[in-house]
Amino acid sequence: GGITRSVSVISVSSTLAAATTTDYVVFPNVGIQLTLPTAVGNSNLYTIKSDVASSILVVTTAGETIDGSANALMPIRYESLSFISNNSVWGVI
């Protein structure tokens, strides 16, 4: 039992994984777009930590939202955001 933590450095635009009971920590090392997997049935925590001078754009799938918006822009170096689902949409915590 328990939660698994996956930590990765990403250099290309990607859709994040969705293995159950896994918390994902992602360090983009270039300005890219990251797509959250579907919020439906997803209880994982996704944390994105920017370490680049260019923006990171976080988007959703299938018309889902992030706190009512279509995306979350991370324009500031060293900024971090964590995302969690309420089983239908994403929220920033």
C-alpha cells in the first residue's frame, strides 16, 4: 500500500502519466506545455516546479478546467504549482 512518488525532469511537451496512487513531481528544464491527464477518477497529486526563464503552460484534456480556466500559465522562474482533481476538474493547491 501507500503512495508512490515519481520525480522527473522533462524537456519536451508531454501528457503526464496517471498511474494510480502516484504523486508526480515534474521539473521542466525548458519552456514547454504539460497536459494533465483526465481528472475523472484521478486522485493523484501533480506538482510542477519551473527552473527555467521561459514559461511553462499547463493544460487539461477533454474540456476540463483548472480552477475554472482552460490552463495555468507559469511565467516565473522557480514557481511551483500543485494540481489535484475533485473527480471532474483540476484545482490548484
